[in-house]
Amino acid sequence: MRPRHPRRRAAVALAAALAALGTGQALGAPTASAAPRSPAPAAAVAAAQDQAARAIAGSLSDPVWRARVRTAALASDEVPVGTLAEGSLKSALTAADHRVAVAKGLDGQVGSLLRLRFGDDSMRTAPAAGGVPWVAAAASDDDTASVTAYDSRGRAHTLDAREAPAHPVYVVDIDGDQALAAGLRVLGTELHRLGVASAAPAAGHRTRTPRPDTAGRSAGAAAAGFWTTRITSVELSDDEEPWVKGDAEIYTLVTGFGQDGKVRVDPVDMPYLDNDGTVYRPNQILVNWSNYKYDLADAVMMEEDGSTNYRDLAKAIATALLTIADQGAYIPLVNAVLDAIPDDWWTDDPDYVDSWYTLARSDDGTRDGARGNGRMTVEPYFVPEL
């Protein structure tokens, strides 16, 4: 959903951080070799969604079932259509669901991910007698120009991706919240298994606000606890998106050197960040400084577009970061994380949103992202022991 990262090629690399010692700047060097990964997860997810769209479209020739689907779609933003279905349709959707989970590295980690929704809110008010709805698979590429929708006879219709059609269309999509939550758990587990320290994914929650005094202590001061950086507000830039896409699913990878001197990656889920151009005020902890050796860390914000294989993402990041050793000073790791991701993943997933270099524990105010696509207001926040 975000503008693409103008990726640097192999000459601007991971190992650059090693050359940055005295200056804190990332210089050109060869990248680490990409980790092995599953073949074309994006294509596998797209094929599974397309198969599901065809099956659902064909089933809508039954007026009783069609009315049942419409009632469910009107009652909810997203319908777990696999649960609603019966007979051969249920079998087809179960098979498609399994292929999606496997492609994303989530097999055995989640339940049904396939969801059905109206392509546009205007279709909710369309008269029920306005024709049998078509069904399309959600697009994962922001730049797609057209969308294929299927009717109940199996015929394909090519639609403009930028303008919602007059004919009602259901969209087969993935439960992004569930997929991302499970994916970040898998990411953390795999990173840990591969030798990169990673805490359990932090999720959005509200916290109270003890302010530090001038000496950097919290107002009740002697109590044990730890310092964090907390997001008080966050906003992403507007951009035009295909009507067939749903809300954004945003997460951030916080990187730095752990207390043991080894690189660590802490995923932070941001389930509230649905829309561009909206200011959110989550009071969410972004960095737990007790996990880090230095008073500086980096953050890379990403969007999950439905096709990410989290096991492969963990392998790629681990392969890159494990080449970087602690040399007694902060080293920027943003470029290392971005360059770890194979080029073909950037065509549709996962999207690079923005990055923040040199986040410090003392930061208190607004920080614009390096790409100018995101803005966060942060503050120091002390978490006392109970």
C-alpha cells in the first residue's frame, strides 16, 4: 500500500555497517548471500485466492446460498466464508486456505485465513436484485491496473483497479490481522532459532504516563523497572490504492545490539494503523531499552500485503544480520534489514513503509521517517515493576 523502496543493488550492502565504525555511516560493500526460501510465495497465495474466487463465484448461482452470503457480508466487514460454506465448496476453500498458510510459512499456526468482503462500501447499498455478484481475488500489488472478477458461469471480467465497478463484486482476501499476528510469532521464533535474539511481538496497547524528571528518572523513582520509547501519535502519508485492496497491516522491526553484543530484532505489531492520512494515538511501546546495549536503535516499518512467507523472511534477515559484529559502538542496521530482502519480494510484498535511524532513549518529540512517508511522535516512558 505504500510507495516502493528505491532499492539499492548489491553494491550498497549489508556488510556496509562494518565499515561504519568510526562514523556511524553505512558505506558500500557486497551484500550477504540471500538465504534459501520457498518458491514464489506471492504467486502461490494469489493462485489460491483466485481458485477460491472462482469457486465462490460459481456457487452464487444458487439463490438461497447467494442470499445467505449477502446477509453475512452486510452483517460484517469480512466473512469467514470457509466456515459458512458447505459441501464441495467448503472442501475447495479448505484446500485453498491450506495453500495460503503453507505459502506464508504459517501451516499449523493459524486457522482459516480466507475472508470475503464487498469490494467497495457503495456495494453494500446496491439492491439485492441488481444481478448476481462477481467475485475477485484481492490484489497484492499497489500498482496493478486491472482486476479479474468471475461470474457464476465462470466467465472472467476485466475491471479497472482504480475505479470501483457499478456491478457488485465480492473480494476474496486474507484475514490480515490474524495472519500478521501469527506471522510475527513465527518470525520471532525463527529468528531466535537462527541465532538472532527477538522478543515476543509487542502489540498496540494504551499505557499511563509517568514523566521523567530532569535527572532522567521516573516520578516515583527508586522503583525497579525499565525505560522504553513510547509512540504517542503516528501518521502515514496518503496514496491512491486499488479499490480491491483492504486495509493496511503494519508492523515495525526494531533493531540494534542486545546486551550480549549480538544483533537483535524485535517485531512490533501495529494493528490500529489501517489507513493513510489518519493520525493514530496508540500510546504504544516501540523500544524496550532494557534489551539493548546502546542508547540507540533503528526501526523499519513494513506492510504485510498478504503474501509474505515469515519463515523465509526470518532466514533472509538472520543471514544478513549475523554477519554484523558489535565493534563497541552503535552501527545503523536499517539498510541491512532492507537489503536482506530479495529483490523480487518488493514487487508486491512486503512493502517498505519507512525507517527511523538512531532512535534514542531520550527522544521526546516528532520524528519524520527517512523516506518522508511516516511521522511518529515519541516520548521516554518508564515501566515500573509491579
